[in-house]
Amino acid sequence: MSIFNQTRLTNSTFKLDIERMQRGWYSDKYFVNIAETLHALALQNYHFAGQSNPLEKQGFNLATIATGDIEVEMQFFNRRSRALIAGVDKALSMLRHCTGYIENDQFVETWSHLQVEAVQDGVMTYYKGDPTQVQPVMRVRGRYRDFALLETPILGALTRASRIATNVYNTQEAARGKPVLFFPARFDAHEVQAADGYAYDIAVRRFNQDYHQEVGSFVSTDAQGDWWGGFGGGTVAHAAIACFLGDTVEAMLAFAAVRPAEIPRIALVDFNNDSVGTTLAVLQAMFNRYKTALELGQADEAKKYKMFGVRLDTSGNMRDVSIPPLGEKHLDNGVNPRLCWVMRQSIDKAWQQWQLDPAWHERAADYCRQVQIVVSGGFDPKKIKWFEELNVPVDVYGVGSSLVSNDSASGTNTDFTADVVRVKIDGTWVDMSKIGRRANNNPDLLPVDLNEL
């Protein structure tokens, strides 16, 4: 369930590997060990036999506790200072379909005995540095051996999705509402694309809600849009230009001629390290086709040659020839503010060099003004914030590997933890957690009916 539609996703979306998950294939082995240990103790009718336990002083008769069937309260939480939560529905599907135990080589489902509370995808949690003060995103009560195997995959689902959602949200804030294209697919295994794209969309929606914007979600693969109904977008890659022997103009004209008009025409202009020169050549060639089609009354054909934008992707170890050197690599190399300003000025004035009848001047000027600048290559929130503070004329940011970053140094660590914080003794829930942890509440937790999943 997300805060945007109040509807939880089900396993028809996730397509979990249920049979192997039920048997611990995706679980850290120590969870397999404890689940099987408790199951064996239950079959032996084992009862707690420890000595000098502090709970005895509270009046509990510990000898009555059937340890193999111990019921626990487990909370799932993270300790990123601000985290945008995603992955909850997938975690709930794991509980719904994989809670239980193996008996006579058959899986016995026991999910109906669980009590579950969870937040919705799209909520925020906050952490101020005290591990005894956390905001759980899920709370599960039930017989521990029935869901012990699920701790590993549940934590993984929450960590991955929440990390990406938070990274995207922070990047979107840095971009001040300009579109952020989701480009990390090439930096990870293809199996994660659907979940990653969903987390990205959750982040964009939350940003729009918080900042009263209408930014769109733009992913690069169809798989990234699978869970929320989106589709991949993109235009011309460097490899495509190589197929046209390095001729970006020819590549763009061919692309425009055969691809549907609704696909934005964005020229990748750094192939020959002369972004401005390449842009001006592409722009004039595309406009000539556009103008000819309109003069022939072919409005639909003209749409194919309407430029949406140009993409700057200069490598960080190179200085584009359009930019005079200043002697400092962070100012000279890669996609830098000066390159963007020169590009904007060159695009806006491009039409003045075309041999046009005066009747076409205003239309040509408008054609150029509407061309957007898309930047990619090494962009993260820090670099985007720098660009925005300088009011660099960028319209769209393409961001890749930084959106999947998960490390303490960059402040992107979103690792989740699960703790048992209470056990049930004689019908009473009793605090039981390791030192430094305790049960916490979160007002965003909602009861979950697993039967609906």
C-alpha cells in the first residue's frame, strides 16, 4: 500500500520464488538453524530449563514455556536520519506466502496466526542517533519459528527499495523540481529493475506531494515501470552513433525518420567531444526537415523532426573543445556549468545563422528556444545542488549510480535491522531485547490483513 493510492501490491506483482523461500533458500543460514532447532524442540515437547533468569523475579513460571513454540514481537527499522520507505508490500507478501514450517516434506502455512502492522510505502521515518529511539516500519507478532526464515529477504526488500527511494527523493530535492531521469539499470543485475523503478516512482510521487509539483517519472527500461505501469524511454546511445561512423547528424536524422513521433528527440552530442558544434549541426539538419515537411503540408511528418533536447555526457577526464581551459579540472572537464551556459546561448542563437525567409524567423527562434538541455555523467545530489545554486541552464538531470549508493561516507546507508523486542509468557507480552534496543512505536503503523494479500 502506498500513501498515494491506499492499495497494497500483491504477489501477482512480485512473483516471489515462494517454494524456495519457504525452505530457506534466500535466508542466512543461522535463521535456518534456529527455525529447525525450535521445530525440533517443539516435537520433543521441550520446556525452558534455564536457571536464575531475571524474569523469575517478576513472578513468571518459566518452566511452563514451550520454547519451540515461543511467540515473539519483532520490529523492523532503519537508522538513516531521514528515510523514504518502500518495499513494505513485498515484505508483507513474503509473510503471507512463506510463513509456516515443513512437515513430511510439505509446507504448512501459518500466516493466519500472525498479527502484523506496517506502514505504507511512501512514508518517512526519522532517526536522531539513539538506537533505543527508532521508528519501526513493520511489527510482527507470532510464533518465531514460523517466520524466522523470512528475516533476511524481508530486510533485503526494505533496504534496497527504501535506499533507492530516499536517494531519488534527495536528488529530486537538489534538482528543485526539474525532472530526474532514472539511469541506474546498467549498474546492477537486471533482476532488481522492477523493484528499483517502483522505489523511484514512490520517491517522485512523494516529492510532488511535499513540494506541490507535477514532476514526471522517467525510467530507462520497461522493467523499471512494471510495478506501477510506466514504460522505458530513451533515444540515441553512443553505440548508435558509432553505427553511423561517428556522424551524429546522420544518426539523429535516421532515428527521427523511423521512430514514432511521440518519442522525444534528444541528441547525444558529445561523441566527437565538440558538443556545441555537433548540436548546431544536428539542430539545423533537423529544422530543415521540419520546415520542409510543414511547407509540404505534412504536419505529422514534421513532428518527427521536432527537437526535444540535447544531452551532454562529456567524460570527467575530458574537456569539451567548446570550453576554453581554466586550468582546473573540476571546472574544465566533464559536463560543467560553463559548457551548459555556452550550449544554451549557442542553441538560442542558432537560427540566426540559417538562411531563412523573414517569415520563418520567429518560428525558427521558437524552435531553438524550446530545445532543452539534458545532462548526465557523474551527477549526484551534491553536483546537482551546485548547478542549481549557480542557476545553470539545465532542464533535465540524468542520474545513475549515485541512486543506488549505500555507504556511510555519503550518508546513503539505509540498512534495515530486525529485533525481537518482546516475548509472550503466560499470555502477557514481556520486554525481551538485547541491551541497547527496545520496543518502539510509530504512529504510521497500520494493522495488516494478510488474507487480502
